[in-house]
Amino acid sequence: MGAVPINLHRPIPDGFVIKQVRVISKASGWYTQLILQCDLCVPNIILQGLSIDIYMGLEKFLALSNGKLVKRPPFILNFEF
């Protein structure tokens, strides 16, 4: 394939190693995707408080995982067909 010019959008951070390069052909041109690896230690997070899931729906605005339903606020338009 040979040498290919690159438009590096941002520098590769120190400590990162390129593990894989993916070459993609689209109608607008050729692109590459760099897969990087870094040995990183992520600290354990101590959870505090109560967490809930939030689901947005059509009949009710929000349905929370604790069973509470929230009505649609008046500022959201209601489109009916």
C-alpha cells in the first residue's frame, strides 16, 4: 500500500500505543481509524445515595424505576395525528 498522508485531528496522548489501524473507503474519500491502548488504573468508585433509572415514554413523560410516573410538562407540544 505504501505511505499514506494523514490529517491527525489531535495528537496521540503520551503513554498510548497504536494497536490497530482500520482503513475505510467511503464515497467522500479514504479514512483511517486508530485503535489505541493505554495501561490505566481506574479507581473503584464508592456509590453514595440512591440511584434510579429514568425512562421517557409517550403516555407518561417519565417512568422511574421506583414506580413513580411523571406527567408531561405543559411546555412540551402534543402532536396528534
